[in-house]
Amino acid sequence: MLRKNTLALAITALTLVPVSAMADEIYGFINIGLESTSIDGAGAANEIFASGPDGSLHAQDVAESRIGYKGSKDLGSGMNAAFKIEFGLGTTPGAGGPTEDSTPTTRLAQVSLSGDFGTITAGNQWGILYEYLGWNVFRAHGHGAGTWYYTTKNINNDAFGLRVSNALTYTYGGGGYSTDPLTFSIQVMTDPDTATNDEGFDAIVFGAGFTTGDLTLNAVSYSESDSSAGAAEPSLIGLGARYNLSAATYLGGNYMMVDNDTGGDISSINILLTHDLGEGLSGMASYGTGDGDNAIADLDSNLFLQLQKDYGQGVIAHLEYETAKLSGGSKTSVIAVALKYSF
């Protein structure tokens, strides 16, 4: 209840900001759809974030709906300060009870300072693991890139390679999303000291990108530290590329290897192809395969297909299909249709 009241108060405050003061921006989107889940065997469902029992048809907010407020100030002499705060909004209860989407959450809360020296960002923010590597292969509105999730879930401080808390990031150039000839970032994650966790850094990530013409090459190195007795300290190495085959066709890929520090490694290869069919219609297809040592199950194959229609003014309809198969023979498939409205 406290979270909901806090979120309601924050949203109310945003709506009461005078128009004259709105040099900054309120942004977000609502993304609601129907999802059908088919499960053959046990253990595959979580690899593609499917929900509900076998054969279920249910409402689902796969890409969490959100509202945010961001802005910046020109400090002169080439310096700029910026901020962003973003809340996740529950729009569907999911299947079989509440999910993370049904509880308001603070997704982002960050400040940054930029200038000729680069950009420094502090707070809860997007991880550079996704920025420099995941964006190559995961650009869907809902499901997609199951092998990416399967691999990155084996690290602790940036599980799934999305958002990180208590982080400090330095970026030179435009960052991993840009096509700057050279850009790189260093991200440090820390948690408050406890009796069992007293190291200065919990995880350090290095990301770099190099672009020439329509080709971008990128790489990420991730390592963790944990002073707890017997705690795993996984590490990740990733290489990726993206290439614009034409104005309408994009190709991206990455390779990742995780040493989970408990006697097993996890590796995966992922590729993504997108094509603009014209008149707001586009298609997307991705494929991934993974390998796990010892007792770690392999994600043998992951196929994702998406067809979307962009109606303009922030309105997009998308139809998605994804299937994931583990080495033990279990398999999960999902069909989802959704409407996304951005503002």
C-alpha cells in the first residue's frame, strides 16, 4: 500500500507542475496484450518469461508499462546536468496471481553530469551490459532473445542484463546505442556494507563500441566481487556486432560466455534480423543457442518472431511467437498480441 500511495503522490505531483516550468518531459508507455502459453515438460517457461500453466490464455504486460519524468539544465561552459526518474506500472495481474508487473516499482532514479570530459551517471540506471551487447539482439516490444536471458541470469548484480542499482557510470562518447567511431563506458555497482559483504565494489563492467560506416563492433567485460564465504563471483565476456544491410534491413548478433564460478560455464550465440516492409509494417526474427557445462542445462534453441504495425503517434500493434527448448527435452512456446501506446 505504501508503494502505491507513494507512486500516486508522485504522479499527482508531476501533473501539477505548471506548464511554464515544463521544459522537462513526462514520458512512458502502456503495453497490454493477450498471451497464450504452451508448456511441454518442466523448466523451460522461465527462459522466455512466459507465465501461466500449459494451455492458458491470459492478459499479460510483458514489457512493463511505465511513466517517467526527465529533464536537463545547461550549466554553461559546455556542461549539462540531467535527471530521470521512472516508475513501473501494473496494468495486468498476470496469470495465476500477481507478478512483478502488478506492483508499482521504481525502475530508474538517476542524475548525470556531462561535458567535454564525457558523462558521469549515478543512481538506479540501465546496465551497460545491455547497452553495448543486448541491444544488438533484443529490440522486441515484449518477448524475444530468450537465450540472452538464459545466459545473463547466471550473474548476480545485473541478472538479465537490464537495470542496475547503486551504480556509478562513466561514458566517453555517445555510449553503446550510438554510432560514434569510438565510445566506451565503465560501470561500478556497489551495495551498502553488511556483516557479510564489505567489499568496495560488487561488480565492475567495461563496454566499448567501434563504428565504421554501417558496421558497429562492440565488447563487454563483466566481473563480480563478493566477500561472503563460499559466494560465487561470476564473470562474463561478450562480443557483438550490428550491421545495416540496407536502409530497411538490420542484422545484429552477439556471443557471450559466463563463468559462474561454481564449476560450470554457460555460453550462447544470438542473432537478430529486422526488415522494414513499408507503410509502418515491419518484421523481426531472432535465433539463439546455448551450451551449459556440468549440471547446468543447455538452452538448445530459442526462436522468436515478431510482426508489428506502427500507426504513428506512438501507437504500435505487435504479434509475437517464441519457443525455447532445453536439453532435457522440455519446451515452452508463447503466442502474444499486444497494443503499445507511447507518450
